[in-house]
Amino acid sequence: MKSIQSKTFLALAFSLLFVLQSISQTLDNSLLWRISGNGLKQDSYLFGTIHIICEEQFWMEPKIEKALESAQVLALEIDMTDPNLMAEMQQLSINPGFKNIKGEFTDEQAAALSGFLTQHYGAGLDQLGILKPFVLSSMVMIKMLPCEQQSSYETFFTEKAKSQGKKVIGLETAAFQIGMFDQIPQKIQIEDLAEMVTEKDALAELNQLVETYLSQDLDKMYQIITDNEMFQQYGDLLLKQRNENWIPKIEELVKNQSAFIAVGAGHLPSDSGVIQLLRKAGFKVEAVK
């Protein structure tokens, strides 16, 4: 059986999440899209990110930097400049009552996961088991990358925006994102967290996701992400509803100013993706070649 959680949290690198509806038309291979029309006085831009990637695989084209430079505001899923962000995320990442979830794994699973965490973080489940499963999954995923140094598009864009004196905003809060995972049964998260360190194909799945991202093939990205059991049950919660929530915020954002909007690439494709939802709202959304 394919890993549910490993695929889920590897897909998290695209957006924290997934796509639910069928694609009605193929999309151009592009991560950068121009938003125009519908009465806009100036163009805005939509970019699909991968939240973490090996430093040597990080790429940045001049057209992307030019689009960011032309914008007056940077919009991310979460405002990375919020001074309270780190403290808030740390507080929300701990199990209620500091419960340690080590006892929820089989002895074999606990040994494998604890060994992995100790090897890479210097502490095992005895210490880190108080963290929520999705946090541990993210920690595992980072260390599965075949590199010592990682890069982040969100960090890159934030630093550029700050240096250019641009305002940075978030489309949602860290509390909202973490709250989504609290709605997924912990048992499911725990079982599949274990699979991330016990199944041999987990690294291959991660590499496939990264390669697909770098190829900018949104249709293939859709196929990979939706090949996921958890997606079938929680796709609405984790992505579709969020996309719909973002559209009125984006509409208001781009009304009187140019914005550079960077969200996980998994949010872009499908009939319920941001590209199609913006088109349905009356905007012209086209790939920037």
C-alpha cells in the first residue's frame, strides 16, 4: 500500500496541500501567471512555490524578479514578516497537555522514527514526541532532501520585498493552517508518519515532486498530488476551501494596486484552483513566457 502521510506531507512542500476537482483544460507549463482585465489598472502576478528545496536546485528567472519588482505588495499564504509568527507556530505545534505520542507507534515504528530524528536532530521521540504528527512529518521531509542546505521561495521573496520597501501580507494565518491538520484524525497522521521512515519509496516520491515542480508541469503535478488516499477524504478541507477563501481577498488586493501573490504550486491547477477561480471571477490569467 502506498503511504498516505508520506505523500501528503511531501505534497505539503507544494502548498501544504492538494487539488480536488478535475481539470477541465490543460495548463501551460509555467509557475508565473499574469492577472489582468476585469477593470484592473495594472497587472498583478501569481506564482506557484515549493516551500522548501535543495539550495542547488533553487532557480530564479529574471522575469519572476521583474514581476516582483513591479508589484507594490507581496502576498504569501502566511506573512513571514510577522514578529509573532515563530512563537505562535511553536505554541500551536505542541500536542495538548504536552502529550507524547511515542506510545501510539509500534515498537518497530517508534525505533525507526526515533532513530531518524536522533540522527538528524540529536533528539528522539522521548523528547520530540510532544510535537504534533504533521510537524514531525515536516521535520522528516526536510531531512529526506538529498542536500545539506535548503532554500525557500517564500524567504527569498520576503527578503526581496523588504529590501524594496514593499508591504508583505498573508492570505491566512499560521493558526488557521495548523488548525486544518487538527481536523484530521491523529491516528491517520501517526500511522502514515511512520511510513515516511519505513517505506523505501518515500524518497523517490519526494524526488518526483521536486522534479515535476522544476519542470513547471502543473498538469503532472496535479496527477501526483491527487494520487493520494488522504486527498480523497480531506481535499476540500486542505485546499479547495482555502482557494475559495483566497479569491475575494485577492480581488480586493489587486483592485487598486499591483500585487505579487506567491502560494504553493498545488493551489494553481484544477477547476477549483486559483487560476480557474480567478478566471471565473472575470480576470484574465495567462502564463508569463
